[in-house]
Amino acid sequence: MLQMHSRKGSTDVHEFEGMFIGLPAYFKVTSVIGHVFSVDFPAKYQDWSATDPIDLFQAPIQKTEANPKAHICRHLSQEAHGCSHLVLWLDCDREGENICFEVIQCTGFQANDARRKVHRARFSSVTGKDILKAMNCLVEPNKCEAFAVDARQEIDLKVGVAFTRFQTGYFQGKYGDLDSRVISYGPCQTPTLGFCVQRYLQITTFKPEKFWALRPHIMVDGYELQLEWERHRLFDLDVALMFQKLVLQDRILEVTDMSEKQESKGRPPGLNTVNLLKIASSALGFGPQMAMQLAERLYIQGFISYPRTESTAYPSSFDFKGTLGALANNPMWGDYVQGLLSDGYHKPQSGKDAGDHPPITPMRSANEDMLERDAWRLYQYVCQHFLGTVSPDCKYIRTKVEFSIGGEFFHCIGLHVTVKGFTSIMPWLAVSEKNLPQFAKGDKIEVSKVELFEGQTAPPDYLSESELISLMEKNGIGTDASISAHINNICERNYVQVQAGRKLVPTALGITLIRGYQCIDPDLCLPDIRGFIEQQINLVAKGEADHSCVVQHVLEQFKQKYSYFVKQIDNMDALFEAQFSPLADSGRALSKCGKCLRYMKYISSQPSRLYCGTCEEVYYLPQKGTIKLYKELTCPLDNFELLIFAMAGPEGKSFPLCPFCYNSPPFEGIDTLFGVSKTGSSGKLGKGTGMPCFLCPHPTCRHSLIAQGVCACPECNGTLVLDPVSAPKWRLYCNMCNCLVLLPQGAHRIATTRERCPECDSTIIEVDFNKNTTPLEDGATLHSGCILCDDLLHSLVEVKHGKSFFKRAGRWARARGRGGHRGRGRGIGKMDPKMSFRDF
DNA sequence: GCAAGGTC
């Protein structure tokens, strides 16, 4: 029904009977989980090193299921089977409209099919009244709005990924202490960072100035009162001194005017997500990510309404009485609520109606013991805010008394609250009472002291998270649902750090990036960049421009910006050079390079990698773990010294790897054919599953694994590894003596066992044949045999017929029969280019 | 490994 998730975390189906367009009907109701599809590049463009980022601007894109494990598409297709009408109840915003068409696609409904009709329900809150109203005014889904989202997705993807890949490659390949795995760029995250850096630059370039202010003091009714100067402050000491002198010479103040004004402070409008996040950050100390998590949980538990909304206006159908009634017995606010119910609550201030969801309100009463501490604090705020919105405004009287002395004018202000209104439930917003003594026009009072206050202008503080959220909202950066994600993003990429008081302090990396954009193309980090994209796709949404024309037009502009950026990167690099250390000066010597045989340096800062200063090559390593030299062994494929990687955590698994193979896997496209794992049942080398024994040929796994002595060469006891030369003809190869061992072709899985061959004491391996790939007789599935003793294939085939090696009563026995045992090392030969191998 | 947008 909605793009919201049901409580159980599954897309349940509810079924019932009722009336639809005047006829009895059988209804089925189900849901999706946000977008069904997400957009990405085809596999061909996924390899960073093989794709020039500029090609991404013209690359095709494809939609794949956003959450393949949830099988939403299949679910929708199955449930839609046999249905004659499809009613779409997704959020009434642009993204919701786009999801409508994703659902249409999955269900197989056609837009213009008279027999299977598609309807769109427009509603902004889930109340019986609104739902019935929407059901009676069904419309068609808006293709233009959905196309606008398609356009945004394509532009965001291409621009973001192209810049990110280029920057990452360029700077990570040069500096050793950037401390971020990815140097990302995005039309939302980069302007967000831009705001933080802009404030930082204001602070660092700030020049403090001295100023002076006259502050006369008077004694009235035994109290000392300090008066404010009409000139506020002056930046010239001599002039300030002159005024001080004039005032001191006069010594007598005269009350020139008194005024009283009734003023009021309005109750707040309804609470939307952005305001909730701001309060959570500034008053409760929760970051946006955490605030959203807490709010989501409160929503799932039924304590508050849907927490992702832009609207601050309540729908006209909102049931205030019911909501107040739900809180009437609350131990914290029960009395206040009952007061509102009996004295009459106020209609809330009119706010912004974005047409999405009602403001965030309490749905159910809770007390402190029912919730965790942080959840309670957030819930408490939601309740207080809601009660504030239906409370009277705060009213107060503001008194201003004006004085003159020596030709200069001064004043003081008094405040007296007459109606506390909503501030009694939101006390932190209260107007503070300030009493003044009685004055009368024409009163003459002697000054007790005329202070010349010396102050200094101060820079603003770092941008607070709450200020940043305001700036993002004002500039249309992100949505209610994504603002927290963008802030989190720039923290995770190590561009900013959250410091005390939730202030965002940019790091050297964040500052250098923004300064770099500023000197090449300031547009890249200005908030207008998002505005530009929004403005362009608005044309699509309104049906004023063609979707693909707009996409092409915008991408063409960004492509030009990209080319210019690449051309000018030296200017940005000059800033990096001044701030960061080149790879050659980073890290400590760890292992030897297989090309130049000199030590490479291990750079531990993110992303951890090895750098060979002689070859000027970078070899990335697996992240988030520790890396050590592995027994001083070298990889037989490329002579690089092997390393052992241990994943983080006390029980972190470890595996050996070759830094060269890890970066350029020696095999390609054979993952479905051949994977090695001691315990894994899938036959593929799962990350962290089982104990791998041979080089992993999986091109995406990239774990170059080497035999751990379990397959020893019978000639010299060296380690056997998969031979790369002969791929796809699988052979084992000994790096010590160049022995070759033939392996059966078409194996689906090869794994070592704990068994030893009774003939030669070598490790027995198990070979798993997939029926579809095996060249052997039909029905051959799993066989075991010694790879060293005899012709392996014979063993394998004949195991099936019980003729060769076979397992009997748990031990291996030598087979009798055709061929028999042909001596140790048959099937092993010296590495010889002319050597012909048996064709399995 | 990359964007931003849904949502858990």
C-alpha cells in the first residue's frame, strides 16, 4: 500500500471484500519498501581501472532491484496475477510517483489497457476520512513526475560516480595520508561540505577589531541598572572617549520617553522532520542519523506518527481531540492536556503543506519507564511540541525607557509576561521576565558611573549541525529523508568531524577539497548546483520538457565541467601537495615487490595499501584489519612477498594473500566453474568462509589465496598452487621445482580433505562436478582421489566404477584393475612449454 | 569502492 514498511519487516498481503467503483470486489493490499529499483552502470563499467570516467556520461544505465533479497518484484507480480484493477497508494510526492511506475512495471499492468486499469490514490494522511476521499477521487499516476525522478537518478549517478572515480584515483595514487577510502563527490554531499568549509574560512580569515561602548550605570530604588547606548558601539577609541567625556561632564540623565507595547511570541507550527532533527541536535545532542533511528523506532512502536515529513501544516481532517485524549492520562502532561481540553485548545498556526504526511505527532501515551532514555527524550519533545502547537501564544509587555545625557541617547528594556501560553509546556522558549523600576517622563537621575567598555569583535563559531540542516533545507539540498544521510556521509569520508556541542569542524581533507573546487570551478561546491538540477527536472515534472532532452542537456554541461576539472586538476593538486605527504614519504617498509625486489611501504591510513617507490605502483589491500608478512613466502605467480590479513575483531579470520594478485586477479570469469573452499558448501570462496587452499580465481572476490602447505609437492615438498599459465586448463604448479600436476577439467569445486594418500602421503582432494559442466560420464558428481599418485581423471572415473582409488571403511585403499598404480609422480612433469597435457 | 533517493 504505502512505500513504508509493515512492522514485521515483510511485505504482508491483506485480503478482504468490499465495494469498488460501485461493484462488489475482492481486495488485496500489499506494500513495497521504498524504491523497487535502483539505477547503476552495467558490469562493463564497474571496473574502475578499465573505465575512463568521462565515458560514464554517455554510458547506458540499468535498473536492478534495489533489494534483491526481498524479491519485491516477484511478490508484486504474483499478487497482481488475476487482478483487474491496480490502485497505487504511494507517498504523494515525486519519488512516490516514480515508485508507482516501478510497481506498474512489476505487476505487468499496462497504462492504456481497458481491461486492467491503473488508478492512483491521492492522500496525505492515513485517516479513514482521507482514505475514503482518495478512494472516491482516484486519478491516473503522473508519468511526467515519475520521469523527473528518472532524470534525477541518471544525472546524480553519472555526475557523482564520474567525479568520484577520477578524484579518488588521482589523489589516492599520489598521497599517503588522505585517510579516506574514497574521495567522493556528489551534488548533495559536496555543497553540504561546502557550507561547513565556508564557515571555517570565515573563522580563519576573521580579523578581530576592537570596539568601545559607553555604558552608564544608575542607582534606582537601591538597584544598579546598566543602560544601552543608541550608538551601540564605536570602532574609534578617540571618538568614544570624547562621548564619554560629554556624558561625564553632564552627569545627569533625563528620561525623555517611555513606551509600552503588547507583544506576542507565536506558538510553533506542526513539527516536521527537519525541525525535529534541528532540535535533536541542538537541544538533545543527538546527531541526525541517531535522531532518525530513534524516531523510526518510536514510529514502529506506535508512539509517534510517521517521522519523515516536510509538512508543518496539519490536514483539515486532523483529529486534535483524539490526539489530546490519548495524552490526557499521561503522568507528565495529563493535567496540562486536561486543561487544554476543558478550556479549549487552539487551532495550530498554519504551516507549510507539502502534501506528503501530517506533522510528527504523538499517537500513544508513554511514560519514562516504557522507553529507553534517548527514545524517551525524543518522544517527550514530540509531545511537548505537539501540545505547544495547540496552546495559546505567549504574550508579554515590552517597556522601553529612553534617556538623554550630554547630547547622547541611551535606553533600557523591560519585559513582563502576561500569558505564558505554549511556553509553559515548552519552557526553554519562555520570555525571561525583566523588571524595571518606575520612571516618569522628565525624571532626572544622576549617573553613578560611566563605563567605557572595551570589546573585540569575534568570529562566528563552527557551523552547528542544526544550522547546517537549516542551510540544506533553505537551499534544497537533500530531502527530509536524506539530509541526515548526507551529513553522515561527509563525516564518514573524513571531510568533517563532529565536535563538542555538535559543531562541524572540517578536516584538512574537507578544506582542501572545497578550496580546490573554488579555484577550479566554484560551481562544483555551491548549493546552486543542486538547484540547477532541480530546476531542470522540474521542467520534466511539469511536462514542459522532454525527459531525455533534459538529461542530455544537463549531462552535457556536467561533462564539460568534468573535462575542465580534469584539465585543471594541477591547481587543486597544488593545494593537496601543500597539505598531504606523497606516497613515497608515507608508511613503513613491509614486504618485497615482485618486480624490483625492493621493499614496498605499507600505508596504514585509509585505504590501507602498499606502495612501491621504485615502480611507483600502488597495491590496495583488504580494509579494516591487520596485515603482516606471511612466513617470508613469495607468490609463485609474480614473486611478490605474501602477506597475511586478519580481519578486525577478536575472532577475526585471517587469510594469506599476494598483493599483486589481489589487485590483478590472475583468472577471470571462472568463478562459476571453479572455486576452492575447505568447508564451504557452495563451492565458491565466500568471504571469510572455510579455509581456502588455492588461489581464488573469483574475479570479484579478489582474494588471492595460496595453498597452506596442505598440497605439498611430492618432489620437493614445496607448496602447490594453481597454475596460471594454463588456464583454463587447470593444473597445479609447484613454485619450488616447477612440477606440474594435472587437474580434472570442468570441476565445479575442488577442496582439500584431511585424508592422506596411502601411497605417497599427499593430501587427498575432493572434486565436485557439476552435471552440466562435467565432461565425464553422466551422473558423475562427487569424487575423491589423490592428485599426485596417479592419473587423476582415471582415479576419478574409476572411483565411480570401484576400480581405482576408493574409500572403504573410512580409509583409502589402492585400487586394483586397469592401469593400476603407475608410480609416484605420474601426472607430474617438469614445466616444459612443449609438454602436452592429457586432454581431460 | 562511486550518487541520491526510497525505506528497516
